[in-house]
Amino acid sequence: MEHPENDTSYKGLQVNSGVTSQPITNPYRRPARRRRQLTPGEYVEGIIKGDVSILGQAVTLVESTADQHQILAQEVIEKCLPYSGNSRRIGITGVPGAGKSTSIDVFGLHVLKQGGKLAVLAIDPSSERTKGSILGDKTRMEKLSQNQSAFIRPSPSAGSLGGVARKTRETIVLCEAAGYNNIFVETVGVGQSETAVHSMVDFFLLIQLAGTGDELQGIKRGIMEMADGIAINKADGDNIERANLAAAQFRNALHLFPPTPSKWRPEVMTYSGYFELGIDKVWDMIDRYFDYVKGNGYFERKRNEQAKYWMVESINEELRNNFYRQPEIRALLEQKEMRVLNNEQSSFTAAHDVLTRYFEILKSQGSPLKPGDIR
Ligand code: GDP
């Protein structure tokens, strides 16, 4: 069909032919100015006011590996500490496909109905391998990501698990200072990251699926021991019966476990994240847990233990990094490895030699630790 514009009676808007654009648009324009770096005080003020943009920038600082960012980040974190702590920290784990994002979306809305704010963080040290962190795609939590009271932050990009976990823990402090009174920390239930999450949350929820027959196979005992609650997802349609059966099996298995340090007996629930069934039930359990551990003093005790744990972890991590970062030590290690493999030296005397050399190097370097070194 002819375009109506070509008709002589056409009265509508017409497109004029344009001019060729100049190769350089305004050569006199000044380059865009970079955003001024906020001072620690400005960060803290913004965070405490609940300014999401400043909170986001502060988290970026925490995640940065640049020295000057780390120094700034540490100052901001320290200043936020007095305002932190007032939240429920909930860890959520489950294998990929268990329905974590679907569930976090509905759990999150459920929590927000009671008022307050929610931050969803993640620990995914494998994100570099899988190209894109687990929470990288906000559409995974469609409803929450449109909610003004929710702050969703993907996992810090890949690094050592200790490093990634530490950044998430520091982000918790910032979020709490910004008034987020519910913190979810998501992790993929396949590796060591559960231990890291467990060491920074108050309640640890394990999302499971029914229907594989032998439900308990393939779940590491350690993960079950950490769980304060097990929620069997996808209890909908034909799957309800299987989910109930799985729940019974989990309950039986949990009976055989030694009592938890909190004296809380982990509970098993079935629900459907997708069809939003049984969400209240799961959340009632979590409410009951918080009442229970706040009542018996375990809540405080666990948080104190976690704070100590993170201090010791940071020391361990920095000692290890400092040691293995020394080029001379790396070379010496290689030599010693050969000698040990050739039975020319025992593992212990080799270790002793390497450590002796390490301490000599430290002595000659004076104080090798600069502010910002610990990350
Ligand atoms: P994640 O990898 O653990 O985050 O899992 P997702 O939330 O992405 O869910 C994986 C798949 O399971 C998706 O196709 C979901 O639609 C589906 N799913 C999640 N929750 C349920 C549920 O309660 N019932 C059913 N039938 N499917 C679900």
C-alpha cells in the first residue's frame, strides 16, 4: 500500500528530510564531570536517612577491591555499626530449581505486609563461573523488585568464598543502618556457602523438593544440621502427597539429630511458592523461632558468637593471603613441594622451613599491613 504521506490530500504530520549530522558534536563541550566522591559522613547520613541510592553506592564501595574504596568502606561500616543489628536475618538455601527466587518473592511480600523494609542479598562465590550472579537478574523476583520497600542486591562478584561472604556480612550492617529490618540472604545449596550464610543469619531455612523418591539422599547431613526449618516447596497439584511424604521423612530424620544449641526443634513444612499456598504457615514457624530464641537468650548469644567468628575469620583470611602473596614464599613452596614429593624432606620440616623464612621476610618488611589490606 502507498504511504498516505505521498497522497496530495494528506494533512498529517510530515517527516522533513534531515541534515547530515556533524562528525563532532560541539567540540567545546566539557567532558561529563565525574560524580564527587562522598565523604564517610555523607555516606552515613544518607544511609541512615534511608537513601537507597547512597546505600547502593556504599555497597559498591564495600564490594570494591581498590584500596581507597576499602578504607572508606571500613569507615562507613564502623560508623553504621551503632545503628545496625535491629533486624531479622534469614538465610535461605536450596539447590538451583528448588524455587528460591519464586519463594523469596512471595515470602518477601508477606513480610512487607507486616510493615518495615526488606533487603535481599546473596552469596554466590561461583558467579563468575556461571557468568552472572544468581541474583543478577532482578526479574527473578518480579514483584519484590517493583516494591519500594525492598532492596535487592546481587551477590558480590566472584572471589574467595570468605571474601564474598564478608562483603555480604558488611552489606547487612549497611542495610540495617538504613532501616531494613528484614534481611534475606540467599545462597545456592550446593557447596560451602551455606556455612558462610549460617554464620551471619539468625534463622536458616532450607528449601527442599519432594518427588525424587529417596528424599534424604544427596542432602549433606551438615546442611540439615544447620537448618532451623525445612520448607518443602512445590506442594501443589499432583505433588501434594509426595511433598507430605517427604515432610514425614524429613521429620523422622531430624528426630535422630542431636538437639540444636538453641534447643529449638527444627520444623518441616510444605508450601507452594508459585501458587502461594502455605506461606503463612512457613512464616508462622519463623515468627515462633524468633520468639523462642529471644526468650531463651540464644538470639543474642548467637549474634555475639557470629561477631567473634567473623573477627577470627578475617584474621585467618588475611594471614593466609599475606603468606601466599609473597613471591619468595611461593617460589620456596614450589621447591619444598618437590623435595617432599621426592622423599628428600618430611612435610613437617619443609613447612617449618617455609614458615621460618616467612617470619624473616615479615621482620625485614617492618609492618606489612596497611589500612585497607584486610578485605
Ligand atoms: P531457584 O533456582 O531456586 O531460584 O528456583 P526458581 O524460583 O527459579 O524456580 C525454578 C522453577 O520452579 C521455575 O520454573 C518455577 O516456576 C518453578 N516453581 C517455583 N516454585 C514452584 C511451586 O511452588 N510450584 C511449582 N509447581 N513450581 C514452582
